[in-house]
Amino acid sequence: MAGLQIFLDTASVTDVKRFLSWGIIDGVTTNQKLFLMEKGCSFEKRVQEICALVKGPVSVETTSHTYEDLLAEGRRYNALAVNVVVKVAMYKDGTGLQVVNTLASEGIKTNVTTLMSARQALLAAKAGATYVSLFFRRIKDAGEDPEAEIRTCADLFGRHGIESKIIVGSIREPQDVILAAAAGAHVVTIPPKILEQMPYHAKTEDTIREFDQAWQEFRSASVALSSSQ
């Protein structure tokens, strides 16, 4: 999996279809809050719909809190589609790590989420996580430096040959994407409302208008020249 990847952070089929048409989406991440926004949908059916649309990984988050329940939930989600990645939170008692370690031993891909530090990401990677998810703006909300945490994590993984991929989420403005990517993220997962802002630049719009006007003037001049001949 070479190069920076972009995931879409949504549980909306409409959003998935829209941004897949742009040719830029490598995967999808979902969570409980995103499904809450999709009021009335069937959870498992929606997961399968998204997985059928997206060729890449689709992260589906567990909601249980005990080792046994999390493990059963993870196995159930894994059975929904071949590209499901099971998301497990970083519980403070290590339960999440235990679950990820077991799932990894069964060949099930995992994404350890709610990470706020490189030390948490390192533990997740050692437990066997396929992905580790650092929360950019929530780290900042805590008064800490998200770019420093991403850089440290990327350096540690590269230095020690750790294969887990760093996902950066909690993106609240377009510049967060660039800062996360520049700091060493392998994947940035972006909400639709942020991704749709990224093609825009005021000077780009001004330039398009300027070029359109020049073209119209050129065509008018060409018509006048043809008429005079």
C-alpha cells in the first residue's frame, strides 16, 4: 500500500457514491456517531452496501466493552464482507489490545481507534493492529501537538519496521489534511463536508473566470475577422 491514501469518514451511501466518482477514495471509516446521522438504516445492510461499493477497507467500529463481547462482535462484523476492518477502541485496561491480538491471530484486520498519542499507537501496533487511528483535532483539544504525535509515530514505525498503517482522523478543516499528511500519516480519513471544500481556492475561481473571459474575447475576435474576409 504505497503512497498517501484518502479514506472517507461517513456511513452515507450517497456520500460514498459521490466521492468515489472523483476517483480519490481508497477506503471508508465509520463509527457510532456517523451511523446515528443515518437514522433508520439497517446497520449490517448499510455496512454491506458500502463494502460492495468500495474496493478498499471499510472500518466498522465495535461497541461492546468486555473481551468476550468485543471478540464476538468483531468476528460478526468480519463476516459481513471481505473488506471489513474491525475497529476497536483503546480501553485503558488493555481490553482493546487483547481483542486486537486475538483477532489478528485469526487473520482478521483491525483498526485501533480513539488514539491520542504515539505511545498508544505503538502498543496497538505491537498487539497486531492493521491500522492505528490518531485523532488530530481531539489531540489538539487536549492541549497537545497532533503533528508531533504523528511524526513520532511515523518515525517509530519506520525505524523499527512496524507494518501497521497510521490513519489520522478528527479532521475539522482542509488544512488539517495537509498537516497530517506532511507529518507522516499513511491515511487521512476525511468527513464529506471537509472533503468537498478541498477543491476550492478563491484565486483558482478568479483565474477560471479570467481565462473564460479571454476565450470569449478570442472567439468574438475570430468571428469578426471571419466576417471581414
